[in-house]
Amino acid sequence: MNEPLPILLHAPRLSLALVPELNAPDDPAAGQRWGTSLLADAIRERASDIHFDPLGDVIRVRFRIDGALHDVVTLQEALGQRLVRYFKASSDLDPVTALLPTNSHMQFQLDGKTIDLRIACAPCVTGERMTLRILQHARAALRLTELGLAEDQQEWIARWLDDLNGMLLVTGPTGSGKTTTLYALLAEMQLMRHSVVTIEDPVEYQIAGVSQMQVDAKHGLSFAEGLRAALRLDPDYILLGEIRDPDSAEVALEAASTGHVLLSTLHSRDAAGAVTMLRNLGLASQDVASSLAFVLAQRLVRKLCLECRREEAPTKADARWLRAIGEPVPAQVWRAPGCDACGHDGYTERTAVFEVWPIDEESYDVILADTGEHALRDHLRMRGVRSILRSGLEKARAGITDFSELRAMGVRSYLEGPRRSESHPPQP
């Protein structure tokens, strides 16, 4: 058998000493030792996911770090498959190549710590692809002050927390940190004096003192059925992992309109889009207006490395983009070329940019009047609600992130509408 093909493009400290051991068919523990080494490297590099991508006669291993994928090593197919089979067997999945998508969950002991992994496999034309999601409990324990909210945005949330009511939605695409924000909100709600029930898919982190239900479609436990069951448990607060269909939207409305505080997520591009999505799921404007109390729309951006960030002239791409959205092009912008501290990547960790919309009486009237999405955005700007793009621009000018990260968010300039008015801030 030929030697493996190591290609180190991001993690020069990757522990590859055990890779040749995968060639030893008489050593059943070789896969376990290299799997442990690979997982240790991923955690050290702050990876959230490990990807095993089949590319014909080789399998490419990549780490997702701060939202970006980085090539780590390329193995010959037989060697990569041995590693894939090890992780599948450890998670009680059939190690034989899957013919249908499968997923599982496992706990991994590493240096005396328990690491939770979610494993997903799917058959592709070039072979079986597998992704390991490393569940970071520290990330789930973040407080609201650590998420990236501006001071006035934190104040609006604090006012809602002082007078809990209705339905709060956190919106954004997959992977935008919505669950982390929901858990941070739960942490602010003094859970020990209240009954809290969650319905999640999957339950990523167990929270002490909270009753958590796992969606199980095979046995008929959908988000909607779980929410109906939760309502019979006399809860004070309900966390619904996602409103994803008309049935779950209807039950969420029922919960919020009967005096329960409901927190959930929704896929929409911004705060105004949440109203459109609820209408598309069959809810009438009068029901949305009466139950919706708060919307947080968010995206994640990478933070510039504090060790190597510096101010320099904007690139042509920066200048072109800023002009396209009607922003002045500054003489200097923040950028990080990369150093040893950030693995020569220029970024370390991520933060969120938010659009925070407390539904006040004026917003209630606008929603009730069946106002369209574009006019609703105009209303938000006139009420002083900063858009995601506007919040991101503030972070870029402060050197927290850069303009290339904002371009990658995919928030198009036409979403801006009229310029923000500071003279009419919303009143929760």
C-alpha cells in the first residue's frame, strides 16, 4: 500500500505521527489513536466541525474554524475510510458505507474531559461524506453581554426581560448563532424560579433545571407535537428550537397568545422578513401583531486578530462595495495580515452582528395594517432600528472585523432603506 499523502495547509502543529499506523491491519487500535489525535488537534485549533470529503481515490480532511473551512490533510481512500469507520462504529452507526443519510451522537473522552460529537453521514457520487460537529459547551454558556450586542440593543432586550411577554424570535440563516443567543436569553431569565420546557432538534446542550425534549420524527414527535405536549406541562417559558412549518407556527401562536412566553428561531434574512415568513406559514397579520413581542436578526462575522490587526488603505473591493451601498470610502481601514497568534489567518473567533426590533405600539399598528416587507423595513429604519449591515459597519470601523467579512454576510444594500433616524428610538 502506498504512503498517505499529507497536505498541511492550515494547522502546522497537526499530529500526523500516527497516520502511518493506519497502514497496519493487525493493529485494531491504530484508528482509535489517530482519531483521538485528530480530535485533539481540532479542539486545539478551535474547530467547530471536522469534514471528511471523498474525492475519488483520496479523502480530504478539513476543519471549520470560525466559520471558514481549512484543509488539514489528504489521505488515500483506504486510510481515510478506516478513520471514518472508527468514528461510525464509536457512535453505534453501521461502519459499512451508508446507502442512506444517517446521523448519530457520541461522547468522547479526551484528557479527562467529555466531548460531545454529532455525526452525520451521507452517500455522495464520489463516496461517503461524514461531518463531525464538536459541541462547545462554553459557547452555549455565553451571556448576552458577550454576544456582540451594542449597548442600546442590550438595553432593549433588558426591558423585554423585565416584562416578559409574547413571542421572541431569533432569525438568521443556518449557522448564524441563533441557538447560542436563545441559550443566553434563558440564562438571563432566572430559570430556577420558573418552569422551562424546550423542544429541540437536536438537543445540543443539556441545561440544568430545564426540561428538554428531543424531536423524534420517526415516532411522531415533531416540533408541533412537542409544543402541544409542553403546553400541558404548565410551563412558564417555552423554547421551541425552530418554527419551520404551518403546524408549528400555529401552535407557537397559540402558546404566545395564551400567556406563555415563547422563544424560538426562524429562517429569515432580517427582522422585517420574520413577519413575512410568519405570514407565509399561514398566520394572519392580526395574529402576528398580537403575539410577536421581539425580533433579533443576526449574522456571525470573524473577529480580526488583535495581535496583528492594523490600519491600511482600503482594497479596490472594499472601495467598490462601500460606494455601492452609499458609504464613504475611508482613507484607512482595519485589516489583519496574519501572525503566529492567529495561525496566519488574520482572524480569531467570531462575534455576531444584530438587528434588534422591540415591537412597540407603532410597530403593532404597522404589522396589523398588512404592511409589506419593504415598507416594514422603512418603518424600522425610521424608528431607529439599526440593520444588520449598519451594525456590521460599526464593528468594521471599530476594528472588530473587516469589510470583507461584511461582504460575505450576503446582506444586500437594498435592504437598508432610509437612513436611520436617531431622534425616534423604539420604546419596548
